[in-house]
Amino acid sequence: MKLKISISTRLVFWITLLVCLLFGSVLFVIQSREAAILSEEAEARARLLAESLRDANYQSLFRPDQAAIQKYVYDHIDEDMPYIIFYDRAGRSYVTGELIPGQGDIELGSRLPEDVTRDDPPFSEEKVIQVRGRGLRVREVEIAVFPQNNEDEKWASVKIGMSLEPMYAKLREVQKVLLLIGAGGFLLGIAGATLLARRITRPIHRLVEGTVRISKGDFSQAIAIASRDEVGDLARSFNKMTGQLLHARDRMEDANRKLVQHEKLASIGRMAATIAHEIRNPLTSVKLNIQKVAEEESFAETVKAHLGLSLEGIDQIERFIKELLNFTRVQELSLERWPIEQIVEESLKLLRETLARKKVVVETTYAEGLPQIHVDGDKMRQVFLNVLRNAHEALEAGGKISIVCEPVEEGGKRKARIRISDNGPGIPEKDRENIFEPFFSTKPSGFGVGLANARKIVEQHNGTIRVGKKQGRGSAFVILIPAEEAT
Ligand SMILES: Nc1ncnc2c1ncn2[C@@H]1O[C@H](COP(=O)(O)OP(=O)(O)O)[C@@H](O)[C@H]1O
Ligand SMILES: [Mg+2]
């Protein structure tokens, strides 16, 4: 298996490397410059020292007074200037003073050429000598001494060794500081690189998460990336694609549901038609016969009551068959323009007596600007009747039904929204899915086709019906009907 190295690790590595290289080379240049400057300074100082030695002993050199020079030399030798040697005009050592016994090679002869002139630069060299068992870096400088009478031949020369340890100590200080700066830069580099890598890769992580989610079929959340770069573009096209997929899936599910519903209705229809046909005729003759028998005057009241109950039962069976056929029959809609108020009011009128018997209060609100709807009036009335009947059945005596009609705009289309709510017991969560299914009923003598029929009609009109949210007790049904012509 190939080792997986994340983008952020790679970014951190390369950015850190680059920062280190950059910082390192800058620091290296700074330290080289510093070393060169310090070295130049040391050389100038050594020259000045040699010149001041020459000037101090000038008289003694020409007199000549070897003892005076010797004394001077001994007085001035220390760790900082471990050796001073005066040479005569032939280049032999004349006065020597040194902290470095046994290193004859240092005093061995002058380092200046025989024919040195006033304009020649002094001899200068860096070297390592041994003092008390340890190496000491010194700058060795030798300058010629010329007589005052403009003669061009050198009279003597003086050579000194100046310790470079103070200079190197300073250079080490500088290096230490630069090293600290370098370490700080390194840490900053890593921190910065990590931050930068995170900034760059966070949207990528989100994108990956999003695509993983989508690949698992979860289209619910869009990828939240607002950046205006390539990753942002990618996220946006992903979101667009997800949206289209979601839309397509919804449409497919919807089509599937409709297909299943259609199939179901078709087979129910066939069955219902057969049953209705087989039952209807015998039922009618049974009904007629009972009615005839009931007309017989000589029957006792109890017998008449029993016959009345039978007729009621037959009525119930007839109503069921009628509703069933209503539900299963596919009928052409006869579309007309209707004011919603009128359809609602007509539905209420049909139920007025039933509602009054139970002392149910109905409150209607019609908003301003309600559009007319293009519907089959009879069928639409059926929808409201079915919903209102359910509300009535759910309510205790003295209950309340409220109907609110208002125009709404959804997806750029004008619609009429009719909300019918009651303060009855409400619909349990587990039943909400099922109440629109044919033959679902929680009532002992319910047929369960009222809401199924209502939904069928509403959907024929390109509308929707659903159970709405209700604050407090009771249930609410929300019906949306397009104001435009139904297709
Ligand atoms: N307003 C309502 N309050 C409470 N439950 C309701 C309401 N409307 C409908 N339901 C529930 O929905 C079920 C299905 O209603 P419906 O299709 O009209 O059949 P039915 O009225 O014959 O039972 C009812 O049995 C009832 O449980
Ligand atoms: Mg009903």
C-alpha cells in the first residue's frame, strides 16, 4: 500500500523548508559580513598599536638605546599583545619581548622585504600561536621605521602580535544572537506554515466531508464554503449538482408514490366496482322489501323499531358503496372559476345542521386579495366537506373549527391557502403518515376514504393537502390550490 501523506503535511514541510533556507542564507550573509567587519577592525587596531609603539620608541631607536626599548617592551606585553619584536635594519631581532618562550620561529627574522618603501603596506597576517598550552589566534603586523630625513631606506621595523580572542568572543556573541533569531524564525516558520496549511486545507477537508456525505446519499446539507477561489468554485458546483440530484430524487420518489397510488387505486377500483355491482342490486331489493314490510300497520312498535334499525344499516352500506365508487372512479374535472369563499361557504351550509346539533362554533377568516381558483366546484366542495366532517367528528360538543383563507406566493406562483383547524384531540404522530391512505380509519364505523378522496381531488388540481402544525390542542389541515389554471 502506498503511504498516504496529507496535503497539509506536505505544505508544512515545504513551506518550513523554504523559510529555513531563506532565513539560513540571510543569517549566513549577515554573519559573514559581521566577521569581515570585525576582522578589518582588528587589523586597523593592530596597525595603530604597531604605529604607536614605533612612535613611542622612535628616539630610542635612532640613539640607539636598547635598554630603554627593552624596558618599554616588557612593560607593554600582556595577554592582549603577547609579543613585540624590534628588528634592526638588516632584519635581525634587536629587542624581543614575548609571552611565548620557545617559539623561535616568531622572532625569526623580519617579514618585510629588504627594499620596503614608505608607501608599501605593512605586513599583516592572522596566525595561531601556543601560549601556556593553548592555541591563541593573533593578528601579526609589522611596520618599517624610516629616518626623518626623507631617506627611503628602512632603519628598523617593529612587529607585534595582537590577540584576536576578544574579536572572536564578540563574533561568537553575534553568532549566538543570530542562532537565536534563526531558531525563532524556524519556530515561527513551522507555526506559520501550519496555520497557512490549515487555512488552505480546511475548505478541502470540508469538501471531502461533503462529497463523502453525498456519496452516502445524504443530500440534505450543502457544503459550506464561501471562499472565492477554485475550492469555492468546486464547492458551488458540487452544491449545484447536489441540488439537482436532490430535485431529481424527489421527483422520482413523487412519481413512484403516484405510480403506486395509481396502481393501488386501480386495483381497489376494480374490486370496489365488482363488489358494488354485486351488492347494490340485491341491497336495493332488500331495502324496498323492508320498507314495504314496515308499512304494515299491525306490527308492534318494537318490530317497527328493529326494521328502522335495519334500514339505517342498509343506508350506511349504501353510503359506503357511494363513497367507494366516488373515490375509485376517475372522472374528468369540469373546471370553472370560483371564488374560494363561495366554495367554503357552500360546504359549510351543507353541514350547518350537523354542526349546530353538536353546538360546534365555526370561525371563518378571508384575507384580502384572495385569488379566484380554477377548479371543479363539486369536487372541491367534497374536499372541504370531508375535512370539515372529520373535524366535526373529532370535536366534543361546543368545540371550535376555524377556517383561514389567504393568498400565498410559492415558487413564484400565486396560490390560495385554506387552513382548517379544530380544537379536538388532534392526530397522534404515528398516524400522520397514514391518514391519507385509503381505508385508514381510527373510528369504529369509519370507512377511511374521506381524506384519501380529498387528497386525490386536490392532487388532480395540482394542489397539496397536508397536516399542518398546530399550537396547542387539536389538528390542522392545510390545503394549497394554485390560482392559475390547473393543467
Ligand atoms: N380533525 C381530525 N382530528 C383528529 N383526527 C382526525 C381528524 N381528521 C382525520 N383524522 C384521523 O384521520 C383518519 C382518517 O380520516 P378519513 O380518511 O376521513 O376516514 P374516517 O373519517 O372514515 O375515519 C380518521 O380516522 C382520524 O383518525
Ligand atoms: Mg372522514
